[in-house]
Amino acid sequence: MATKKPKKEPKKPVNSSAVIENAGVMIEQPIVTTLESNYMPYAMSVIVSRAIPEIDGFKPSHRKLLYTMYKMGLLSGARTKSANVVGQTMKLNPHGDQAIYETMVRMSRGYEALLHPYVDSKGNFGKAYSRDMAYAASRYTEVKLDGIAAELFRDIDEDTVDMVDNYDNTQKEPTLFPVTFPSILVNSNIGIAVGMASSICPFNLAEVCDTTIALLKNPGHDILETLRAPDFPGGGYIVYNEDDLRKIYATGRGGVRVRSRWSYDKANNCIDITEIPPTATVEAIMDKIVDLVKGGKIREIADMRDETDLSGLKLTLDLKRGADPDALMRKLFRITPLEDTFSCNFNVLIAGMPRVCGVKELIEEWAAFREGCVKRRVYHQLGKKKEKLHLLMGLKKILLDIDKAIRIVRETAEEREVVPNLMIGFGIDEVQAEYVAEIKLRQLNREHILKRVEETDQLKKEIAGMEEILADRKKVRAIIIDELRAVSKKYAKPRKSLLYYPSGEDEEEPEALVPDYPVHLFFTREGYFKKITPQSLRMSGEQKLKEGDAVAREVEATNNTDLLFFTDRQQVYKAKASDFDDGKASVLGDYIPAKLGMDEGENAVYMAVTTDYAGYMLFFFENGKAAKVDLSGYATKTNRKKLLGAYSDASPLAACFQIEGGEDFLMTSSSGRMLLANAGAVSSKTTRTTQGIAVMTQKKNHRVASVKPFSEGMLANPHRFRTKTLPAAGMMPREEDYGEQLTL
């Protein structure tokens, strides 16, 4: 028997509201639309609610943490565990405990990142000047609010600032702190938002208060007179530059150079560094010095130690014998973070909008904000006093007949009728009647009521005074000035960063501090150079040279000797022997045109060696002229590496020599004639490009072919080739004139 198949149930209709529109469908969307709908809200949130400080000097994360501590009663009394504060802060700041704790660490006294820390800490909070000194966990450390934090919350409960709901509408928190001093300038604040950043350097509290007072009294006040320079919590020296400071004060942008503080311990021959720039850490400085020592750029440091302890930062550099500590530190300031620049960008949220302000503009904005706080406080107090006066005026009417008031209360049948009957009996309003009805029986005596009524005259005076303050801006500013003076007197500290006025010596590039020792210098005809120590030279064999090359000059000198390489294009390139590595005879050496970056096709033809630039350079030209130039003409005050116009270009160079002044030279013409000339016959010139004087006359189509230093034995009859007067044509040599050397 066949069974019927059950009928399929009809499909239930799909709830259209539960379907995600375009789910799984690729839709083309302009990138601009994507940015506007997705990225821009995030960017604005970072700018307005996270990274940029407001006029009270705080970011939201700072403000939520400090306000939580204030509500916990940590402005006075004992410290509590940091973990307790972090947990309570989460009610206002929906972030992880680690992020909140790091915010607390940076504001703590132990971390030493602020001139006036807001958190009084106990335990290990790390150090701002070290990247490796980690802070302890929040369960081990304890905190409370520091004394100066009282200036952040003064009158905060008197309607001085707006209060808003927290993220879950369970608590109220302030939008700003009613700070009684420009904290935005006193403690540094650095933040990186999206597309913009903020970097505000700290200033000394006393100087900021004095400057603010001066500007409130005289808007044309020169800020630099009272606000000398930034003041960093890590100390150091501010390298003073008035133009840079004026630019920062006017525009809010610029840089401040900060130099480490150091001292030289002569007994132990070491340098102790005790204060460093705020942008550097001890580890970064040590890493840089290690790299420079390994690279051979610093040779004076024998050892380096981080001796930081409970007494503070200390980095010790042990010096080698004979090292100059002043010269070494000048060099370290130039090439290490021991001197660094703090970049300023005074970007602040004002009325919810980011704005880069100068110091004067920031103080004016703070003053306007503080004026609003003071007026709101006065208005709040005025309302309370008016309310109290109103109550006392009702009490004063009862003074006329206390017995009547008691009788009204006694004879009233129902409690709810007491207040209306008092209103009718004495002609007072409901608020006054409620106040009278709440008076205790023991206070219904004439003495108590008279004392209360006597307050009315004082209240009227105070109310009149407050109304005058609200009507007169000068009186509001006078209150601000008094508060600033009180803050300065109570919390001001001496400057930590001293001012350093740079001298010309600081601006000069310091000479490389290199060890000095004997060396042998070799220069070949093809332009190769070798520097070999005497010990290495004794142990070496023959000099390795390029095929067809020969040593043109060999000089015994020291490692700090100056070298001048003259080229075939009337140029001289300057270097030091220490610029070259110690070599061996078995290597070709450094190719000078490549090593010194000479022009294409330019060749080195001669090497002069000097330490004091005494003596002369003697140039012989193919036209028969010779020029003697003082070697001092090639000395320069700056470390220039290339000099143009090293000698005259009127005629091609035949040869050049470094001389003392009385040497003989044998000149040979292409015609075969020879002339023996003494360098003393050529007068010296200070001008490098002098054409010199005629020494050997040349016939047509002939030139000076060679010039060699003369030594005994080169000619059998040298007197034949000397002349009493110059110029001279020279003599044709005879067979018996050739000496042993010329024959070879």
C-alpha cells in the first residue's frame, strides 16, 4: 500500500529587517566618501579628545585621572596603592589599566618628567632620562596628589567650570580645570594626533607668573624681559639665542638647543655627565658614543660607565692620558645627543579647535579663561549670599514678635498648614517661612535671632562688593594677579636649566682629536699615497707599486701633519695624515684623486707636508719662469679642503717643490741646455697666482723639460752652469760634464 508523501511546508517569509543590506556585495565607493565616513571621525576624535592639550594644560586622560584622585580625597592624607586609583579612574576613562597607569607614571614626582609633578609618588616609577629603567607594577607603588594640585581644583565645586556626564552617564566630570596659573606653559606637554602634533616646552613657574602679571597690567610688555628661556626638569644648559626665542614666543614654533651639564674629575681623569637634554636618554647617548669609538671617530675615551644611582643621573667617561676634556666635549656636543634640540609646536585646543599660539597669545587665552572661572565663582557665591540674606530678612521679621510665631505653630492643627500660616502672619514668602519653621526650639531665643540678623549688614556689603567685581573687569584681573602672586610665592623653584651664551669657539668646527705618532709618507708619480709606521716599515720588504710607477716623494712626519696635494689644474687639496689609515709596503695605497674627490681627469702632481706652514713652494713653468710662494698662503682658518688658484696658469707647470729657501735646482730645456739656479734668487710672494720671474730663457718652440733638486755629483763641473744674473739661457753640456747620477 503506497503511502502519501507529506506535503512540504511553505517557506516562512524572511524578516526583511533582519537582513543586512548589501551583505556580501562589492559596491564601488569613492575613496573620498570612505575617508569622510570612516577615517575623519577617528582623526577628529584623536585631535579633540586624546592628543592635543587644552588651555588648562591637560589632555582628557590626565584630567580624568587627577579628578578621580581628587574625588578619592588624595589631596590630603596618606597615599593609596596606585592600583586603587587606576581602578577608580576606569569609571571616567574607559581604557585598560596599563594605559591609565602609564599616564600616572609620567605625571609622578619619581619619574622626573615635570617641573612641578602633580602626583606625589612612592616606589619605583622609572626615570624620564632612561629607557631601560622600567617602573614597578601598580600594585607595588603608592600615590597621592602633590601640593600644587590644589591649584588645579580650587573652587571646582563652585560652578567655575562646566561639568559633563561620563561615558555611561553615572558620574559628572569637569570639561576643564579652573587652574590658578598658566599650567599649559609650566609643565611640558607632547602629543601626536592625526595630521598634527603638539610639543610645548616647560617654563619656570615664577617667570611664567611674573610674565602673566606683567601682560595683564601692560599688554605691550616685552616677554623676553621676564620669561628668560624654557626651563627643563632635567636641567642642562639652554644654548641662548635671542632670535630663536623671540620666534618661539611670537609664533609658537622653533627649536631650543639644550646642552648637557658636565664636570671634569682631574684626580681620576674622567668626565661626569649629570644632566642631559629632555629629548635624549642615557642609553641613546651611550650607544652613539660606542658607535663613534668603534668607527675610530673618537679616540680619547678609554671606558664608559653608567653610574646612575639614588642620588641621580651620572654618566662617566674615562679619558686616555693627554686627552683634552674641553675639546672632547665640544666634539661630543656636535655629534652625539649630549646636545640636542627641543622642537616647539605650541598647538593647543582653544574652544574645541586646534590652534598654534605664541606665548603671549597663550597667556591671553588663559587669562580670558581664568576671568570666566573667577566670574562664575563670584556669581555662584553671590547667589548663595543673596539666598542667605533673603532667609535672614525673613528671620528679622520674626524678631518683632517671637511669641506670635510660636503661637501660630502651636495653634495650627495640621503640619502642612504651618508654613502657609507663617507666611500670612508675618508677610514672608514660602522659602523664608520654611526656614523659620525649621528653627530648633532651643534657637527661639532673642540672642540667637539677633546674632543672625546682625549678619545682614555684613552680607549686604559682601553682595555689593561681588556685584562691583562682576561689573568691573579690572577687579577680576586684580583677583587673578593676587592668585598668581600667591602661587608663585608658595610653589616657585629656582631655574633648573641655566643659560649658556655660546662663544666663537663653540661655533668653530673642532679639530679631530687624534693620537700623534711618527709615520713615513710616500707619494708616487701616478698619484698613490701610503702612510706607514716605522715599525711596519722595518718589517716590510720592497714597496709595491703599479707597473711603471715610482716613489716621487718620501717624508718622515707625524700623524697630525697637514698634507697639500697640488694638481695639474692649478688646484690644491688639503688633508691630514690622520685621514688615511695606516698602511703597509705590500699594498698600493690610496689613490689620491679618488680619495679626495678630485675633478674628473685631474691628477695630483706633488705632495707638500707641513705642520706650521713655514717655508715656500717653488713652481717652475715651461716658459722658463719660476715663482716662489709663501707656504702660509695655503693656510686657512676654516677647514677648507680645496683651494682654487694654487699657482699661476699662464704657462704649463714643469715641476714644483717644497723648500726652505736656499736650495739649488738643475733646469733642463728641451733644446738640451742646462741651468743651475738657486731658489734664493727668486723673491717670494704672498699671492699664490703670481707668474714669478724669468729664470731660464727659451728659444722659439722650446720649453723647460725637467727640473731636479741639485746634489753633489750630479755634474762634474757645476760652475759652468751657474750664472751671476738671471734670466740666462744656460749651457749645452759636454761629455765630461755628466756626473755619475746623470749617467745613470
